[in-house]
Amino acid sequence: MSDGSPSSSDGKIPLLKVEGLTQDFATVDGRVRVLQNISMQIERGEIVGIVGESGSGKSTLGLAIIGLLDSPPSEILSGSIVFDGHEMLKLDASGLSHFRGPGIGMVFQESLAALNPVYKTESQLKESIEVLRKAQKLELTDTAERDMMLEILTDLRLDKPEVVLKKYPHELSGGMRQRISIAMAIIEKPRLLILDEVTTGLDVYVQNRILGLLKELNRRTGTTMILITHDLTVASQICNTLYVMYAGRLMEEGRTENLIKAPQHPYSQKLMAAIPQGFADAPALPAPTGEAPDIRKLPSGCKFHPRCHVVMEKCKTEEPPYFETSPGCRSSCWLAQKT
Amino acid sequence: MPFLLLVGAEDMSSIVDVENLTVTFRARGGGGFLFERGKNTINAVEDATFHVKDGETFGLAGETGSGKSTIARVLVGLYRPRAGIIRLLGREINFRNKSDVAYLRRNVGIVFQDPVGSLNPRLKVREILKEALIAAKALDKREFQRRTEEILEKVGLRKSSIEAYPRELSGGEKQRVSLARALIVPKKLLVLDEPTTSLDVSIQAQVLNTLRTLKSELALSCLFITHDINVIKYMSNTLGILYYGKLVEVGPTYDVVMTPKHPYTGKLMANVPKLERAEHEQEVLADLGPSATGCIYSKVCPQKFEKCADPPPMFNVGPRQFAACHLYENSKALH
């Protein structure tokens, strides 16, 4: 890290390796386990999806990876997060900041809250360019900076980019704001981009545009991405690998095509069944009953068992480990146990 | 009005007729760059005609800003149309007449998109429901308890939730409270404005199931508004597609989804997310917005030709299916 930016390795080790990550939050109601034994491995150039309902811990995992959770209240009990060969959990605030931006970038769900309301697009993007300039010790003239901004906005298919540069966040539509947030992150050329519900609340058309742009960015620059979403259809469009989360745990992981064709875990099956299919004469949706559990009062055994349609006695008392169902596919369900 | 005769199935009577509805807002500043029709005014909805039939669900789909919610708000008397006719059960609504608006509100219930913003945080569920009864001048104290319990059960809420404040309920439960509030006094029409957009897929599925059960139990007529094509095709019998305030296509949901006639509808349907990896690379085009003159879609339309310089009328393009597009100039035109 002599040049102040994370050194790039030979590419043989995975870009991100999370192992046995267990994390608590200290709250007024006592300690709450928000992540339990999370392990994941993300290769360079991959797009990985993390899917789950609200409160499943998917955003927490994203924030933990980029190191944005304050401690206290959060406390990492065990595990490791290795980004490009560097152990992130051992770094202090200034060490971490070397990795943010050009190392790991993040785009948040609420573009209105993520953008400074009194800054024009121009100034928002300038902040990001500043980070890049410092990290790479670049000499940039004002014209070069402006060209960079225009180029990135054009890449994101914003009409009249020179007009957009002069606009405040409230003057832009949701889809445009979300693209500005993405522009702010990608201008720093991150090697890992974490996208937290970036298409939620946007209509299909804008959503598809953003997914298309992300895919294009991934192909062109090889940026590795983590897409966090509650919508399996969104994740399935652009992700190579999917992780399904529930109550702070990983329930299932696998290649996208395998997972959506033959989901192994009953929870993944139910999530898929919840997507409306057919017309008004189609039968009722076999959605999971009940709601995601309160993370402060989790059930015993498998955390999904009260809502599971194939629950067994064993599920009520013993939490299943992660079973390998096929190469690269794992499911945390007793049904996946090979006898 | 030939359109009225053609769109409706002859055996069903109309609950609501919306004819040539135009809603205009005054814009501060230069009128924005989204809508540039006219100076400093925005036509959020322009010349929209459709009918909600007895017992059916009419779906309105379109992108953000297409005017879907504006139509919803006109139907409960929150906005006043600039032009056009709204008829509820055959009675024409004069929006300047208080008793007409009261009549509209008594008979049309609404569920809004945002479950947090649409429930008073300082009232318990019991009081929220009571307000609806007071508003409808239907509060009978002896009957109140029975009616509340009945409606809570119908919308799938626990009995104990009656003493809860909105913040103690989950998103799905809040939407059920909104639904209970809309239906505690029987309504002729239920307007659902993006009722599941803020919910998780699994909770959305539960609420959609409840809505379908309620619809058949109470023989409800609904106007269902959403940008989610998967949802609207699952919920509606008739579908209207809005593009920047213009109704570009109307017809039976199956036909509009399976054989879209308007180029915009075709594009919208092609964009419906499916549960699969998108293998074909779609070219992402710049967002050009509506055209200020002629056909509203002509700025973006790949099939544009000379005629598109004039605004197209609605053409009858199939059984009960209508599209506002010059490609069908050989079909019978309306208006």
C-alpha cells in the first residue's frame, strides 16, 4: 500500500473472502445476533446477489464488508473479512478508508438521502473525483474533471448530461438520482461495488435500465459487484451466484441458473412461489405464511421452521449446518443432508 | 359515445366512467423538463377515457410520473379535473359541489402506497377505523365493535391489533389496516394505489391473496394501480397503459399483455422481469421523455412515421382492445 491505494494481487486469491462472520448489535433490549456464521467467497469479475426479506441482515452484511458499522453498538465476535488479501477486521478507521472508494464502493437504496440536497450533481461528483485524485495522485485540470463527469453520465445514459450537472437532487427523478449515486461510486473505480437495493422503488423500465447498465459496467471494466435485494427476479437477471439470507443466516447459495431452476431450501422455494405468475384466473400464490421473525426473539432450531411447509421434528430443536447439495451449491436444511 | 359501448362488455354495467379526463397542475418555474406541453402547466393526465365495470378489477400501469396516482386521487375527490366527466354509478360528479364530492368519497375507498404516511401515528387501529365510520356518518356505537372485528378478520389482522399503534405493526399489517379502513363502510369502488410496492415479495404475495379473496367475497370492483406488470396481470381483468399522462392502450389484460398493440406497451412487456438470467444484451437507450407535439411516444418510438406528427386517436385494434397509434389507421377510430 505504498502508493496509498490497496495493492492489487496476482488475481489467484478471491477478491473477497468472508469466513464465519458472526456479529452482534448492542441494543437497549440487550445483545442481538445480526449475523451468524456467514461465509462467502467472491471471485474477481463476478456479480453476486444477496437475497432475503427485510430484516434478514443483508444490508448489515453489506455494511460489515465495507466497514461502515460503528463499534459499539456493533461487535464482531468471530470470523474474518479478507479483501484482496487484506484482513479488513484488523484495520482501524484510517486503514479502512484506504480501501473505501477505489477499493470497495457502495451505493445505497435511498438516493435522496444518499445525495447531499444542497449540492448540485457537479459538486457531488467532484467529491468522488477528489477521492480518486488523492488515491491515485492524479493531476486533473478542471476541464479534465468535467469531461470525466460528462463521460460517466453519458455512460449511464442520462439525457443532456451537461444540464444534469447543474441540477440539485430534488430536481431529478428517482431513476436519475439513483444513477448519480452509482456514478459517484463508479467514478472512484472501485474493484468491489456493493449495491444495496438500488432498484427498489423504481419502476420496471428504469430498473431494467439500471440493471443493464450495471451488467455493461461489469463486462467493460470487470468490476466485481454485490447486489443486495429482496427481489429474486432482480437478482436473477444479472447475478452469477446467489446467496439467500434469513434471520442473519445464509440459507442457500448456488449458481443463479441452478438456484432458480431447482431451489433446494424450502425458504428459497417459497420466495420464488411468491412472485405473481399468470393472470387473474391463476390460483392463489403459495407464499410463505407469517412474517420474517423478530431478530430479538428467534425460534429454536432452524430459524425458518415456524413458516416452513415441510417442517420435521428435528427442525424444531436442531439448527441445520450448511450441506453441500451439488458442487458450489449449499443449503442449510436438514432435507439436504445426505445419509 | 361509441367508446363506451365498445370497451364495456355489454352484460356488465359500469361502476365508474371516466371520460376525456384531463388534470392539469401549475408548475413553478419553467414547467420542468418532463412535461413541456403548455406554459407553466403540466397535464398530469390528458384526455383519458376508461370504464370500471361491476365486479371487475381495472388495472392501470405505467412508469413513475405517468399520471396513475393522479387518476386515483381524482376518483376520491382529492384533485379536481380540468376537463372531462367522472360518473359514479351513472351520477355525474360536479367537483365544485360539496355533496357530489361527499357522495364520491362515501362510495370510493382508497389504499395508498405508503403505509407509514397514510396512517395517523397517534391513533390506535381502533380509532383509525372509527374515524372512517364517523366520516361516513355510519357510526353506530353498538355496532362498532362487531363491524371492526368483522373487517379485521376479513383483511387478515389479529384481533389484538385493534389496540396497536401503526408503529407497532409491520409494513404488511399497516397495509391491511389501510384496507380495513377503506372497506369498513361498504364501497362501490376500491382504489388501490400501489398497495404492495413497499412490501417484501413474500408479504406482497400474502396481501395479493387477501385482496383476491376479498374481491370475490365482497364482489368488489377495483381500480388497481401499479408499475409492476407481474402484479397487475395477476390482479386485473382489464388493463390500461399510461405513458406520460396519456392512455395509450386499453383492453382485456390477457390481450394487452400477450398481444400488445401500441409500441410502448410492447416495450413495457418486454421489460417485465422474469426469473432468469437475461442472456440477450439489451441496448440501453437514453431516456428522451415525451414528445411535446403529435403522438406523445413519437420521440422514442422505433416505428415512427410521418403521420405521428399528429396526435393519434384511439383505434379499435382487437376485441375490446384499443390503442392510440397511427399504425392501426386502417382500424376503426374512436372519438
